[in-house]
Amino acid sequence: MLKKFFITCSGVDKNLINNCSDGEQNKYVGIGATVFFTAVMATIAGSYALFTVFDNIYTSIFFGIIWGLLIFNLDRFIVATIKKRDSKWKEFLQASPRILLAVIIAIVISKPLELKLFEKEINQVLLTEKNQMTLDNKTQIAAQFTPEIAKINSEINLLKTEITQKEIATNTLYETYIAEAEGRKGTKLLGKGPVYKEKRAKHDAALTELNQLKKENSEKIKEKELAIIELQKNQKIYESKTQPIITNFDGLMARINALSKLPWLPSFFIFLLFLAIETSPIFAKLISPKSEYDFKLEDNETAIKTWVKQQVNQREEMLKADISINKKVYEDISTEEEIYAYKQKMARNLMKLQADSFYNKQQKML
């Protein structure tokens, strides 16, 4: 049962192979088994690759099976269409497009399996890239909010500077009227005279202005600090919204790019392995000499080809004979007086009808 299945997978003519020796049958059993297991590997690889896209195991398995059947059909077609020739060079030219197709299939099959085999290393590369992307994302988002925050901070500093300058001026006035009272400056008279009172009044007015300025600027500073807090809050919200995009940056294309950043030699050997598996049935047929099955297949094909040529030649000869007979028949008829007289009579009647029709038409016009 298994032998028949693998023979079916090899794409050979069952009627011919059943009449061949066991050794010949075993050769095509091996070719069919290679085609089958390549399709199995393609199913596994396709399912994993699609799982990274759909993130659903049932959908991935379904489309993976379809992909495996497609690869199976292509491989079976490739092997079945390679026929032995008398010249190895002609055989290679015949197989070269199929070898190219086999290389493409090997690449497509091996790449998802490489992603699975090197999954841990790929995850490490993706983690590094995600961390860098997170830092870059925060920097880019901060660049949108930093100018506004810096502007508000500068306004806050101006308000604080204004209070500081007013405090310095008020303290200077305080020092002035105290020095006046102590007799150290101004009139240098000890006591609280008119000049002292005048300077004290200036200080008190400046102190009132300072307190009012502190009150007004404190409210403004508080509003601006709340505005900064709101901007920082919006910045965090924007970062939290964009972070899931970075977190989910582990799709098929991202993993393929991450794989390309790993050492190429292990991936290359895995590709060579699948290339050898994929092309082994082709090269097995190319390097093997003509065998019993090939001779029987060639015999059947040449028999059909000869029969078709015979049928075509027979039809061509029949056509030539029919043309020759028809030509001779019509030549003989053309010399008979009876046919000539009959056609002359019919032509005379036709000319009379034409003349009558022309006369009637002219008469109606007049």
C-alpha cells in the first residue's frame, strides 16, 4: 500500500512501472518518498510562517496544508516531466528550468524553518531593536512637547525673576530707612525723623507691591506649572498609545530582517539541506542511466508519435487524391454540350429579368 502511494507521488505511469522489475520500482518509490516528505516539510514551514501572520493555529494549519499540497503538486510535476534523452547535455538543458524552480521552492520552504530554529536568537535581536525603537519613539514624542514645556518654564522663570528683582528693590529700601534711623547713611541723624518716615513710606509701598506681585505671579506660576503637568501627561499618554505598536513588532518581515542580522553560515547550511532534498529527485533522474521504465516510456511515446504521423500523412494524401479527382470530374463536365446549353439558357433568362427590372424602375421614376 505504502509502495503504491510513493509510486503515485513520483508521477510515473503506473501501467508501465507495474511491469518493471522490483529494482526499478524501488527507485521511483524513493523519488516519490522524497517528493512526499518535502511536501510535509513545506506544510510545517508554511504553517509556522502563517502563524506569525494570522496568530491563529487553525487558520495557519489550514493554509499550511494548502501550501504543502501546492509544493507536492509542483515537485511531482517537475519529476514527472523530466525524461531521459540520449545526450546528458540535452537532459540538463531540459531540467534547468525545473532546477531553478526547485531552488526557489527550497528557499521558500527553508526560510520559515530557519525562523523557528533560530527563534531565541531572533527574539534577542528583536528585543534589542524594540528597546532602541522605544528610546527613539520617546525622543521623537518629546521633541513635540519639549519646546512648549521649555517656553512655559522660561515664562515661569521670568515671573520668578520679577519677584526676585522686586524683593531686592524692597530690601534695598528697607536697608535705606533702617540706616537712616541708625544714623549710618542719609542725614546721619539718629532717630526717626521726617526723612526716615519718607523712606519708610517708600519701603512700605514697595513691600505692598511685592506682596501683590507675589500673589499674582504665584497664581500665574501655578497655572503654568499645571499646564506643564498636563503636557507631560499628554506626552505619557501618547507614548502609551504608540508603545503597543513597538511591542507587536515581531511579524514575519521583522523576523526575516532579524534573521539576516545573525551569522549567515548556519542559515546557509539549512538552505543547502533543503536544496539537496528538493533537487535530489531531479538529479537522481539526471545522473541515472536509461532504465527499463525509460525505455518502455520512450517506446510508448514513439509508438503514439508514429501513429499520429501516419494518420496525418494519410489525411494529407486523401486530401490530395480528393482534389485531383474533383478537378478531373469538373474538367470532364465542362466539355459536355448538355451542361453548356443549360447554362446558356439560364443566363439568357437572367439577362431578360435584369432588363425587365431596369425598365420597370425607369418607368416609375418618370
